[in-house]
Amino acid sequence: MKTIGIIVNGATGRICSTQHLRGALVPIRDEGGLLVGDERVMPRLLLVGRDEDRLGKVARELGIDEWTTDLDAALADPSFEVFFDAAATSQRPQVLRKAIAAGKHIYTEKPVAPSVTEGLALLDLMRKAGIRHGCVEDKLFLPGFRKLAYLRDIGFFGRVISFRLEFGWWVFDGENTAAQRPSWNYRSTGGGGLTLDMYPHWRYLIEGILGPVERLVSANRTAMPRRIDESGQAYDVDVDDTASNILEMQSGATGSIQSSWATRVRRDDLVTFQVDGTHGSAVATLHRCHVQSLAETPKLPGFNANVDIKADYREGWGEVGDLEPYKNAYRMGWEAYLRHLSIGTPPAATFEDGIRDVQFAEACNLSAREKRWIEMEALG
């Protein structure tokens, strides 16, 4: 049995406590560790947070004995070799620098840094210190998108012509109904904004399945400029909550993204990703994937705008069955990272991949500000 000590910073946050702890690390621990070759790897967890009461409650609920509100003391403990950061994005460069200086290996939530410049500076420090690194890119492990990648691998699409990704739901402004997202999501000082928050996901999802983006053009806006925060105080939103994008791929395909926290849902899921190819099309959601091959494509005669022909355009689409038992998407990333530390296999995503995610968000914001196409160049 090999033990790997992991400092979990931001342990009381929703994503960290529910997905990284309850969905990934605690189940690995409870199952007797992760089997890597002939050896089991056991995560030893040290939870770090700012609120002692909340932190102690999470630790007790999960059966974790080691926790502290003193980050510096945690970093000074040599028995914990990994630092995982799931705290506020705006504080990430500062805490990662501390962890790197302490010689810890790094695994971090997205976005890995507020900017590409800061991300590259952190990566340079890691390389000089010989630190192993990884970042969270969980959505590729969701069942619907794994099925989409499988269809790509078997050549189902033929030549990919286009794609369309749609995302969003209505986030209440807090006036009469409490908002479902924290107020920092809507403030630049807290690292908020729809593009910075969600577009790192869209980068690795799109490029992970369809290959590199060559260039893009974007339009961002603030649909709900005034909101109420957790204390009941009104504040002005100074970041985007709605974005539209057109992408050109190196493959020659084109695509679009529509994302909004100010839209009401009438589609298959909160996220839908449609890919159209010469041999077939697929529409993936978080968990399901429907397909229509060229042979099953109906020959539509056109349309008469004055007559409702009552066609059901969902007919003729089949569903891709489960390819295998699916694990929690965050757990898949942790398992890959633990194997990386143990036997040197690649992590699911490196810190450099995370910087590419930030580059995509930056390019979208720059395009929206300057109203022009932006090239997605290779990272320097």
C-alpha cells in the first residue's frame, strides 16, 4: 500500500465537497485505495478551509480526521506531497505559488489562472522545480460526451462539417427569488463572468473531440445588469452573463456556441452538443447521445410555411447505449492523476492544457471587446 498525502484547499466549496471529496477521493479511500499495477494507492486527505465550523462539519461527515484553517501550516507538512486547489479563482495564483515554493505537486480546478500570462508564469515555476502538475477537465468523462468521442473514433461522422454547442438556464436575480449562483460569479473582482467560468470547459470539450480551433469571433453581453447578493444588497454586474461565438476549426469544420445564464430551458439538457458529418450526425447531452446515420436520414421535401405538417423530427434518431459502467467524471480525473504520480502515466489534463482553456476564454473576451476575429495560436 502506497499513501499519497493530498492537501485539499477550498474543501467546503460546493464542487469540492460534493464532487472531489464525496464523488471521488472519499470513495477511492473507502474502497481500499486505487489499484495501480500491483500496488494500491491510498489518498490521505488534509482538508483546508477558512470557516472552522463548516470545515469541521464536512470533515466529520466524510470521516476525515485531518483538517485545518491554517494553509501555511498545511503546506509546511512534508507528509503531504500534493496540493489541490478548489478555492476562489482570484486567489489561485497566490496559493499555487505558495504550494510550488513548498515543493508540492499541483492539481487544480479550472480556470487554472485568471490569465494566460499568469498561467505561463506558474507553469514555468513548476517546470523549474520539477513539479508534476494536472488540472480538472471533467466534462469529457461524462457519459454523453464519451459516447460522442467513441462515434468519432469509429468514423461514424465521416468528414465533420459543423457543430453546435448550447448551454444555459435562468439564474434568478435575487429580487424575488434567490439566485442559484453566488454573487462572485457576476463580479470581475471575484473572477466572475460566464466566459471565464464556462468557456474553459467548452475549449477542452470541443478540441478534445473535434481537434484544434483555428480562429473565433464572439459577442458577449450582460443581460441582467442589476442583481441582489447573499446579504440582500443590490449590486451592478460588471461581467458577461450571455455569449455567442462562431468558431473555425483547423479541420475545416465550423461551429457555434450559445451560452447564457439568462435563458429558459427548452432542449434536451442544460448542455447539448450536436456534431454533423457527411456520414451521420449526433446530439450529445451530459448523459445521453442520439444519432442519425446517412442511411437513416429522411429526405425532406422542403416546407410550406403556411401548412403545419405536424412532423416529428426526432423520429429516425437512435440512442447510443452505455459503452461501459461510468464513474464520476471528477473521479476519472483523480484516478489518472494518482496514476501519474505513481507510475508516470499522463494525467487526464496537464496545467498547460488548463492554460489553453484560459487562452480560449481570453480570446472570446478579446473578440467581443474588439469586435474582430481572433486567431487561436499555439502557446508560447
